[in-house]
Amino acid sequence: MRMLTWKYASPQYFYPLAGKMIPWFAALAVLFGVSGLWLGFFVAPTDAQQGEGYRIIFIHVGASWMSMFIYLVMAFWASIGLSFNTRLSSMMASALAPTGAMFAFLSLWTGALWGKPMWGTWWVWDARLTSELILLFLYLGFIALQAAIDEPRRADKAGAILALVGVVNVPIIYFSVKWWNTLHQGASVSLTQAPSMAKTMLLGMLMMALCFWMYSIAVALARVRAIMLERERNSEWVTQLKEVQS
């Protein structure tokens, strides 16, 4: 098992494996997405207090979860690359950053759409919103920093340091509604308490979260394959791959 793990830690062997996994995760993303949207927009009942406007949570909650989760995974891969100087780990961190930034932006955008009718404003400098905005800036900073350094290994190290420093922001986002008096409502789903919503609402929200999860994996695998071809373009296995494809 250990030998198999080390084998697929090489871009040469991981590249074809990733290509085989992408269609499966993409298909699951479509399946969960269609199911989640159908449950959320057509089956789930109207909220007694928020009316139909609450349905934005079926996009907003999953996007917010993924923005935080992807950052943790990105920082994990970046730390592995920094500690063990493994090429694939750093490539995975680079591949995850754009998707994480997209979900952070989607979280903020859908939150604004929800906040306008509920709070009467598109934006407030609330602890949860502000820390989520900082998360978006961390993603963009990671991407920009790597793009600004021509040498990939130096770019990976610089990005890894920024990613690890930024990890402290993730628990701040999650616990902000408990630590400070904020406008943002508390968590509707908790590991220690029963959910404070109808089962249909919860199921639709979880389906969308799974959709975003599967989508993130599929897109990250596709992007890391492109990064491999770019960084390993002078390697023998890339040359052989190009000859086979041509």
C-alpha cells in the first residue's frame, strides 16, 4: 500500500489516474446538483419567517462550506510540498486555489443577495462577512504570489507560507457568530445538535454541498493535469504522451 501511494505521488503516474477519475466526479456533481436544486427550489417548504428568499441558502451554505474546506485542503497540500519538497503536492495546492476563490466569491455574492431583503443592505462589516472577504483575498493573494514568481519551486514555497499563515482565518470564519455579536445568523446544522430546519431543507442543502464537493474534485483534477503538462513539459513522459496523442 505504501509503495502504491508513493507511485501515484509521481506526476507521471497520477496524470492518467486523474484522467480516469474526472468523469466519475463530474457525473456525481451533476447528479447531486440536479437533486439538490430540485429539492431546494421545488420540494422544500416556504420558510415561515424569510419566505421564498431563504432558498438562496441552498447555494450559499454549500459555497461557504467549500470555501473554507478547500482552503484547509490547499494549505495541507502546500505544507506537504513545503516539508517534503514533493512536486505533486504543490501542484495540487495550486490547482485548488482558483476553485476555492470562486466559492469564496459565490459565498459573498449569494450572501449579499440574501442580506438585502433580510437586513435591508447588501453589505455590513459583520465579523462573518469580513472574515470571509479576507478568505477571498487570501486565495487571490496565493494565486497572484505564485504568478509573480517565475521559478515554480520558489513560487510553491512562497505560496505555501502564505497559505499556512492564512489558515488562522478559517476558524475565525466558522466561530465568528459565537465569538462576536453579529448580524449573521448562527449555524443551522451542527454535529452536536439536531438541525433547526425541515428535513427536506436539510437534505437539499446537503445535496448541494455534495455537488460542490464533487465539482471541486473534478475541476481540481482537471486543472492539476494541465499544471503537470506545463511544469513537466520537458520530461520524458510528457514527450511520450504527446507522441501518443499525435
